Amino acid sequence: MASSSLSSSLSSSLSSKKKKMMMMMMKKSCSTRRTQKKRFYSSASQEQQTTNSSAEKMLSIWLTRQAQLGNLDDDLVIVINSIAIACKQIMSLVKAAPLQGNIGLAGGKNESGDEQKKLDVIANDIFLNAVQKCGRSSVIVTEEEDHPVLSATNVGNGDYVVTFDPIDGSSNIDACVTTGAIFGIYSPGECDIDPTQSAEEIMKNCTENANQSGENLVAAGYCMFSSSCVFMITTGHGVFGFTLDEQIGEFVMSHEKLQIPDGKDMKRIYSGNNGNVQLWAPELREYVKKLQTGEIDGRKGDPWSYRYIGALIGDFHRTLLYGGIWLYPPDVKATEGKARLLYEVAPIAMIAEQANGMATRGKMADERVMEVKPMSIHQKSPMFVGSNSAVLGLQKFLKEH
């Protein structure tokens, strides 16, 4: 009996311990499931936040947000979005050009005397179609057209003057080297069409409306066609860059409030066509020699690096990211320079200034590009652009020599 009672008591004790252990295991298991469930919902919430954040960085949504903040109007948003769409189309054509037979010359010349490449003509048509169909421009100026193009589909109040070079550096296309498109959007202006006027008089009025200084730019940018398709834009509130995500077909912000490096952060890089240096003014030739020895900034024996792509967009983009100076002076063959003021030089100058850099011209490199009003839509201009200290250094050197 004693043995049976002891056995029963022991069994009861073991059973009680077993129940406690089972209860503890169940409690731990339930707690783990609750924790896992909580983590699952937390992860989903973070994923949703990430998705929302990514969406806000898309160019189209970012532009809409800027309009809501009062930084630009709805019509300007439509114009910029139209240009971005055109850039996507052109990027696809540039990538496929060798396969589609779109390399080589088209057989004509533009107003500036440049031989037109096949893609120059195609890209020009794409830009014109995109800007005209958006209905927010009154006058369009492009490198490939001799005269301003009047927009017949204007609606609302968006009478913007839109200017662009559809493919800068098109001579690089055959070699698959960096090219790009440059654009400027100028303040709305009147281009009234009087039926009693002759076609020449109407065109003269609209041309005068298009000839504005860079200070009238409300937006400027470029789209670089390279290893990535990068869309750089300023609307007067800093410089922002967007890279094309080909998986979703959208430009996504990759550079925010970009500043041209200066001081200790600046790369000592100069860019320009070294093959033409002997055609430059003597003082500029001497300046380049000082860059090559490092004497220009008191570091003899430590020369500046030289980089040159041969496409304005590619060389300026590198300067924008790394700092330094880009030289595009006049020479004995091109006394007024080679780049076009209205749709190349002025837009680049606006971007440079918005990124805390400088863009100048003139014998002493002290004439602010943004203040120059063109006398004709295809007027050419020299330019010196880059980090503040680099451009100021050039000015100092020229004044002393």
C-alpha cells in the first residue's frame, strides 16, 4: 500500500510538472507566433513606406509636388514631363541606332552649318512632336530648324518659349560615346498672329519674342545618353538629377540639391579641346600651360588632370559632379565661339549657377552668361564654366596677363 501510494504520488507529481512544462512551452510558442506576426506586419509597413518614398522620387510625382509647393505652375510641369518622355524615346533610339541603321549622316546641314546626323533629324521630330502636343508653348526654337516653330496647339495660359538641342555631340553616336539633349524653357511671351501681316513679319515678331537672356529662364536641363540615362533639371530651386530606371520606365531621383564641388572637395580637372589650344588667345594658351604644371594654384609639379569627351553634356556633367573648369573659348576659326547661346550655353549656365558654380564669357572671363541677350536665335557664344574658385582663378590670371 505504501509503495502504491508513493507511486501514485510520484506519478501525480510528474504529471503536474509535465503539465507545467507543456503550459510553458505553449505560452512560449504563442508568444513566438505573436512576435512573428507582429514582425510580419512591421515588415509590410516598412515595405509600404519604402514604396511610397520611391514613388515620391519619380520625376513626374516630384514635379507635381513642386507645383503643390508653389515652386512652379501646372503648365510648366506638363512641358517638363513632355520633354522627359521625349528623352526616353531618344535614349531607346540611341541604344538601338547601330541595329536600326540610324548612324551616319542624313545628308543636310542645320542653320549653324553642322552636318546633320540621321538621329539629329529623328530626335528633333520627337522633341517637336512632344512639345507641340502638350499645348503649353507658343514658340519652339531648335538647333535643327532655321526659324522658330509656332505651336498651333497652344491651350490655357502656358505660352512658354521652349528651346532645345535634340542631340548634342551627335558625332559621337557612331562610336557609342556619350551624347545628350539640352533644353531651356523661357518665360511666357506674346506672339500674336495678325492675319493682315506677311509671313515674314509674323516670323520676325516671334523671333524677337524668343530672343531672351538666361535670366528669363524658368527651367533648364539636359538628358545625358550614356551608360545610364540621366535627366538633370533646375527650376530655380537647386539642381536635381533623375536616372532612368528601365524596369519601371521612370526617371527616379539620384541627385538631390547638387552642388559643384569646390575648395578641398574640388577635383583639379580641366576640360576643353586641347587640339585647338594653338588657336586660342595667347593668354589662354599660357593659362593652360600653368594648369599642366600646377602653377595656376601654387602647386608646381602637381598638374591638373585633363579630361575631354567632345560632347558638351558629357564634359559639363563630369564638371558638375567633380568640380574643376570647362573651357569653351573663341578661337581664330570661331571668333564668336561654337555653342549656341539660347539653347545650349544659357541653360548650362543656369544649371551651373543653381549648383553654386559660375558660367562666364568675355576676354577677361568676367561677363556673366545669364545676362547676355541673343540677337538671333542661333547666335553662338563662348563659355567658361565650373567651380567658383576655378573660374575666379581664370579671371585673376587673365587680368594679370
